[in-house]
Amino acid sequence: MSRAGTLALLGGTPVRTAPWPAWPPVNDRIRAAARSALDSGRWAISGPVRGGPSLQQQFAKAWAAFNGVRHAVPVSSGSSALLLAMEALGVGPGDEVIVPVWTWVASASTVLRAGAVPVLADVSPDNFCLTSASIAAAITPRTRAVIGVHLHQSMMEMAPILDLVRARGLWLIEDCAQAHGALYAGRRAGSFGHVGCFSFQQTKPLTSGEGGAVITDDADLAERIFALHADGRRLARPDPVTGLELAEGPGPMGANHAMTEMQAAILLAQMEDSALDRRLSHTAQNAAWLDGALAKLGPLHALVQPAALERRTVFEYIIALEPWVTAHVPSARIGVALSAELGAPWYTSDPPLHVSGLYRPETRPRFAGRAGPARRPGDFPVAEDYSARTLVCHHSVLSADRAAMTDIVNAFDKVLNQLGDLEAAAGSAA
């Protein structure tokens, strides 16, 4: 084998040495927006009014319009969004909430924080999201809500799920932390359920480092969420002495889950001139092209997207390896080899919650007795199978041009054709 054909991990020449698009995105527009917020003298919605509406409220209006709903409440994180949504809907002690077993830990841990019990359900082998069948199998007389997660680069099959939750009188909370701007049957992710919850954490397709939002068409629900996120206060005319526009209200006691003005400024700057939509469309087109190109290599399985999904949003591009591949070389090892070829991380996906080191309710006394039934390996076969043989990369990689996507395909081809070398190297190292 020539030196050029040797895997980069084993000392050969990598497929790509050119840089990838940087993330988080930093440009003059974002810098100027952040500086303007800093110089404004108002750093939070709880600060005194300085001129027009707070940036937080400007972002609330823009995010509601972007998603085609009437109301949005910006909050401090995606976890806060989920917690506030449940509290506003009245989910609490004695209730069960159905959550996919394959998701980020916050989808379940916030259920515990709300005082309810998370009930885990398996996912679809097509796109790794909840299905109406898996939800139906998890429903009990105590079920009050479903947290449906649009995962990786797909969305749940919404029509049958909406039919099910309506028939059973359940709240539907869409966890859209990974699905900003995804389009399904002409509507945005988050606009189907009673509420939609978003994260703007650093890795997300729209980011302010941390931050989140809840969207809804229900005015009363939006008002309740606002009060819950602002220590029970509501928006009012600025006080003539203090300049404060948050005032005591008749609503529920809340806590502080507010977004800062700097976060709102950074988010608004990324949405100007349809920049967010253009970027989401670009990554979606690259993902679709990669699906087809990688499938031609043979031992790779791309997601089967719902027919009504008009545009996916890519948070992490995910591809599954055929079982015979990972029987010889673990997916993590293949990811290391791909990373060496491309100079960008390819890594295994998060494990299902029932085997995750991050989801351990028994380590928190306040959650005692609310972890749900004990779960063991083998209880969720779809999530366990696919999570063990999938590889993902961050959406910023798909922000590159089509030539870069060709590099990805060439790197997969190179690594898959030298699995024997990877296996032998791992054996000798052991």
C-alpha cells in the first residue's frame, strides 16, 4: 500500500487539510449587536427601560414570527424552556410524561425537576424519533404529557402523534432544541404541539452561548410562562421613578429564567436578512446530497425522513453503519479514523438514557422514587442497536461547500476500505 493510501490515523496523508467553517459564528454584525447591547445601559429585561422595547422582547416578536406562532417567551436555556412549559401546563407530582429514550438528558431530567415521572419510550428505526406506536405503548392512566424530541436532523411523524395525543387528552411539548426552522407540511417545528421549546446553547443551529425560548399560540399559556420565567412578574408601563417595566402580577409565583439583552442581540443579528433560513437550507441540501453519496458506498444507512418533512434542520448529521462493520471495528474507532482524515470531529451519538451516565435520578435525593421502573440493557432495542453503530458530525461541517462534502465521502470510502488495518492496529495496541 502506498503512503498516500495509508489511513491518516496510522501515519498516512489525510483526505482534507483545508479548514472548516468556524462555530459559533462570529462576524461584524454580531460583534456590533453585542457591543450595542453592552453600551445601551440595559443588560436584562429586569433593568430600567432605555428607549424602545427590550431586545429580549424584540427577539420574542421575531422568533414568534419566524415560527408562525403568536407568542414566544425567551428564557435562559432549553432546559428552562422545558421546565416552564410543564409548569405552565400544570404537569407535576403524580403525573407521568413520556420521553424518548434516545435524547439529551435534559428532556427527561426536567420532568423530574417539575415533580413528575419520566417514562421512557423507544424510537423509530427510520429516523430515531418517537412514534405514535411507541407513545401509545407507554401511556398509563397517569400519563399527562408527551415530550416529543425532533432529533439530530429529523422530525417526528406529526400527523399520527397529533391524532393520538388529542384522542387521549394529553399535552404535547415539542422539544425543538435541535430543529430550529425545520419545515413539516408547511409549518415550523414547534408550532404543532401545545408548546414548542428551543435551546440556543453554543452548539445549536441558532446560538447565543446559552438561552432558550418557548413558543405557543395560546395567549393565556404564554402569559403564564412569562410570569413563571420572571419571578411571577408581568410586563407593564415603565415605573416613572425606577424605569422598571416588570411589575407584580396576579399570576403564579415564578423564578428567574430570563434571557439577557446580550443574548437577545446576538440571536437577532443571526436572523437579520433571512441569514438563518439561508444557512439552514444550505446545510439541509448538503445533508440530502451526503445521504445519497454515502449510501452508494454500501455499508451505510441514512435516515428515512417523514414524507411531509419539507426541509430538515441539521443539528448533527447522523449516519448508521451496517452491523457487520461495527462487529469488526467499533463505531468510535471508525469516528477517530474519519476525524484524522478530515480534520473535523466525527463521533458516536449520545447513548440512550437508560444506559447514560448523565441520567441517574438515584443520585439526587429530591428525585427519590420518581425515576420510573428500572430499565436494563435490552429494554429499548431500536435505540440500543442504532446508537451503538451511528456516527455524527456537527452541523457546522455541513456549512461548507460541496467540494468539502465530497471530501467527507472520500474519507468514508478510504476508512471503510481499510477496516482490516484499523482492526489490526487496535489489536496490536491492545
